[in-house]
Amino acid sequence: MKRVRLLMVGGFLGAGKTTLLWETARQLAERGLRVGLITNDQAPDLVDTAWLAQRGVAVREVSGSCFCCNFPGLVAATENLRQAANADVLVAEPVGSCTDLSATLMQPLKEKFATELVLSPLSVVIDPTRARELLSGETSLHPDAAYILRKQLEEADVILLNKTDRLDAAVREELVNRLANDLAGAAVREVSARTGDGVGAWLDDMLAREDAGTRIAEVDYDRYANGEAVLGWLNATVQLHAAHPDWSAYARNLLDDLRQELAKAQAAVGHVKLLVTTGSDCCVANLTHTAGTVEVRGEIAPLSDAELTLNARAQMPPADLETLARAALARVADGAVTWQVGHLRCFQPGRPAPTYRYDRVV
């Protein structure tokens, strides 16, 4: 079979990676290329996978652990998309709390699958708020969670400053310069996954290069493990019913309720995402900071029955996060919506145990 190009797109929770994956798939399809996307999470029922599939993209999910700890799962997903979708380009999105990708993914992929895959440089996405917090040293994240964010940037071949449509030119220039100076060695690019600005130029670069995984960061796995463990991790599916529903308003109200309760608990947010589906329609909402605004996208038919998929990553014990989520569901229902949990998993990620870890660039 032909060699397939693989783009690995990392970055911390809430950076906008999934929106970038969709925009990447859209722009590559416009170029006449067949695209496959690979999502990744510590548990199934991922909003990202469901949302991308609703938009008609060929997508496979590797769940239960990160790519690093389930390298065979990543390989199986690439092989499946190569054959089932006849993909020309694959784009893989690792778990947002995952780092050490160059040592655990890029190097073994280069060495073991050189005849099947062409690897593009490792791209790491960061949003402006996280960038400012990291550069100033003033962040609501636990120090070990912030450590993961820094290590993601230290190993990147290319850093993508996302959400630049929200910044004026002077602020963008300042952040790009500060990131480039603080993380010497990685190219810094500006993109807006939402508007598509800068994505085409980044793709031109990625499709022309094969210098992938050129840097390996030194990672303290005790700090790495604790940085993941401070986050409560919730994935749930919920069956909904209402006589006269407005599901977009429901999504907004639920996410705003969760935002207020997380703020009261002083729990830093990695991300909170939800998807409401009725048949082939869906709306998606997301939140990346408790001080941020709730965003809802998509049109959805007012059918009586709907399904909610909820993902939350917040800096609090899992049991507290589950209690908070169930209470929000009850408050927002307010007698007008009946709800029943289908699947719910709430936990702390275990210690990373990568399948491979290289100490050199191959």
C-alpha cells in the first residue's frame, strides 16, 4: 500500500485541537485529499469523536489509555483508516494531558513504520490564555499540571498559537515573540481553527516536511503522573426527553451551570464539552476556563428525545466532580426535561506507562 502522511497534533486540554482537526480535514478535502482522524481519550464516550463523526469525517477513537500507553491501538487505528477510508493523510490527536510524545510516539513510529507512514513535524497547540499564564508563571493549574503543559511545548517541532481571531495584532505579535524566545528551537505559528486563518499555511508546511520528532524533552514521570492525577475525569452519556425542547438553550444552560459551580469550587478547568444529538442533528458546547464564555455551535431539531454526551476535566476529586455534574443535570432539567444516565465514568488517570520510550532521536 501507499505511504500515508501522519500529522500528530498535541496540546493541553482546551487548546482547540478538535476544532483544528475538523478545519484541517475540511481544508485537506478541498485539496482533493482523503482524510482520516484519530481521537484519543482515557475512557470511551468522547464528545470529539461523536462530533467529528456527525460531520461526516472518517474517524477512529483509541480509548482506555493514551496513545503512548497503547501504541498498538494507535497503529491499529492508522491501519484501519488506511484501508477503510483509503486515507491520504491521517491526523491524530493525543489526550490533552499527555506529553513525552516525541520519545514515546514519534521515534518508534519513525523507526518501525517508515515504509507505511510519512511523519510530519510534531505540532503542539496552545491557546492564548494558557500561553500568557505559562509565560507569567501565574496559573490556576496545579504546578504539576502546568509542568505537563510546558513539557508539551518543549518537545514540539512546531507550536501553534490558536484562537488568534480573539487577539489584536500587537498582542499576537507579543505572544509569538515571547513563546519563541522562551522555547528556543520550535517554530511558532499563528492559527485560528475557528476561522481557518493560518491553517492553510501550516498545512503547506506540514505536507512538505519529514523532519518529525526532532526534540526529546526530559520528563520527570513522578511530576507527570501527579499532573494528570490532580484532574478529575468525567465521561457520560445521558438520555434526555422533553415535550417542547430547545436543545441549544439546554446545552448553554447546562454548561453555564457547570461553569458557575466549578468556579464556586475554585476548580481549575481543563475543559468541559458537551454534545446534544437528535437523529442526524447536533449542537456542541465547550468551556475552557471558569471565567470564560459558553460557546454553542450547531443547529438541532426540536425532537422530544435527545442524547447528551458530556466530558469534563477539572482540578477536583472525581467523586466531587460526579456529584457536581449530577446536581447540574437535575437543576437544569427543572421538571421540564427528564434525564437518565446511560454510561458514566469518573476517575483519575493512572500513572503513564508508555509502550516504548526512546532516549534519542532516530
